[in-house]
Amino acid sequence: MTLSRKKAPEYYNLTPLARKLRKEDTPEESLLWDRLRGRRFGLLKFKRQFQVGVYIVDFICLEKGLVIELDGNGHFSAKGRQADENRDRELLGLGLKVMRFTNDRIRNDLEAVLMAIQAGLK
């Protein structure tokens, strides 16, 4: 899948923010990234903190059109859930599949998360 970074207007250049997020990743992002990076997972290339339109997604496999989002406490409020629904709808409209996992699940059951991701890649 090819996504053009030029689809978003110039004032939506989120590259500096994406770089900052990569440097300041959460422990859960770091755990998952260690398993996905460097084609360690199914020989697929994943990117992290990647700009898609006006959003920065946590992880993406462009080859399979799969976005992986990790959800911490801010995602569980009514406002957070609504923002996630809107974001997911827009990403789906771009032809991407979105999978969400809680930080607790990453910490406590990483192997099950990896199995779910594997199933989502098919």
C-alpha cells in the first residue's frame, strides 16, 4: 500500500512531532516495537509514529495496510473514545485496517497481542 505524505496540507506537517514521539515512547510502545522492528515479525516492515494524513499512528505496516494503536488511560473517557472512533473511521476510509490494544494487554499478554496481529495481517 502506498500512502502519500503529501495528502495533508503543508501546515499539517507532523514530522517534528512524530520524531519527538519516537524519542519519548511509552514502555508499552517500546515492548511492542522490539518485536516488530527490523522485519522481526513475519519479515514485514513496520514503522512507528508515522504520519497518515492529519494523524500520527503508533505503528503501521504499509505492505499490509495495517495500523496498530496502543491505548492508554486517555482513550477510555467518552471524549477519548469518540476521538478514536473518528480517527479509525478516517483511517478505514483510506483503506487501512486498525487494530487497538490496551497498554495493560501489551504489558500482561504480549504473546496474545502478537498472535492477534498475525491474524489481522491475513
